[in-house]
Amino acid sequence: MTIRPAEAADRSALQALAAEALPSWPPDAFAPADARQTLVAELPPHGLVGFAVVQFALDEAELQALAVAAGFRRQGLGAALTDAAFACARRRRARVMFLEVRAGNHAAQALYRGLGFEAYGRRPRYYHHPEEDAVLMRTGLDAPLPKI
Ligand SMILES: CC(C)(COP(=O)(O)OP(=O)(O)OC[C@H]1O[C@@H](n2cnc3c(N)ncnc32)[C@H](O)[C@@H]1OP(=O)(O)O)[C@@H](O)C(=O)NCCC(=O)NCCS
């Protein structure tokens, strides 16, 4: 398995993967942008089996999306993609990474907690279809964060 930055040629495979694994993620959000990095997990002979999207602003990073194809979960790919997102954020001098996750998405929250994220707040009814709160999580990239 290889984790690498997405290339233009990955676009249709990424859109197909997102449609299956994370349908709320808009297809145009894979467009290249200076302040955003898409990482892909490639597993021969299956092709792309996961992706992570990280957005950067000054010394902050946001993990905007993370998904692994249904048949390839619980094999460490989600954790490996998040680790790669951390490395990418550190290279860009980010000191903290934030994310939002559905309150009912216990799989993702377990993964994030295991990698050092802590919940620091909640946005009521943030998501739609179905309506659900967002749990706000964050982790320090070079040192533990002070308590809020
Ligand atoms: C969340 C997601 C990315 C996890 O990917 P994954 O490759 O299965 O995760 P990993 O195999 O790296 O799991 C690492 C750890 O996270 C936790 N975890 C992952 N899936 C879990 C689940 N279904 N239930 C409980 N814990 C889970 C476990 O602690 C796991 O370690 P373990 O397998 O040794 O117990 C994947 O389930 C997914 O794509 N879901 C749909 C999209 C989504 O919800 N994305 C996140 C919101 S943006």
C-alpha cells in the first residue's frame, strides 16, 4: 500500500470512491488548491482504496475528509492516511489539526481518539440528511494543546 498526493489522473477514481464511501463529500472538492492537499491510499491491484483531504490556514490544519473503501476497512488504512495528513501538516508548519465528525460516527471518533484527537465542543444540528450534531475535535501536532 502506498500513500501519495493525489494527481490529476486520480480524479475520476477519487470521485467514484467518495460517492461510495463518503457521499456527502462534494466531487469538486478534489480540485487542486494551494491551501489544500488530497492524499490517496493506493493498493495494487485494487487501485485507490482511501483518501484524506487536509486544508491549511496559517499554523492550523483541518482534516476535512477521510474515507476508506468499504471492503478495505479495519486494516489500518484510515490510521495510515491520518498519519500521512499529520506529516503533511507538520511540513506546512501547522501546529494544530481540527476536524468535525458526526456525533453518531463512532468508528471515525474511535480512530481519531486513538490518534490523539480530543473532543472540545459540539455544533448542534450541524449536519443534514439526516440532521445530527457535529463533534469538534483537535490535536496538537508538535506539543499537547492547553485545555480549553
Ligand atoms: C472512519 C474510517 C475512515 C476508518 O477507516 P479504517 O481504515 O477502517 O480505520 P483503521 O483500520 O485505521 O482503524 C483504526 C482504529 O480506529 C478504530 N475503528 C475504526 N473503525 C472502527 C469501527 N467500525 N468501530 C470501532 N472502532 C473503529 C479502531 O480503534 C481501529 O483500530 P483496530 O482496528 O486496531 O481496533 C472508515 O470507517 C470510513 O471510511 N468510514 C466512512 C467515511 C467516514 O465516516 N469518514 C470519517 C468522517 S469524515
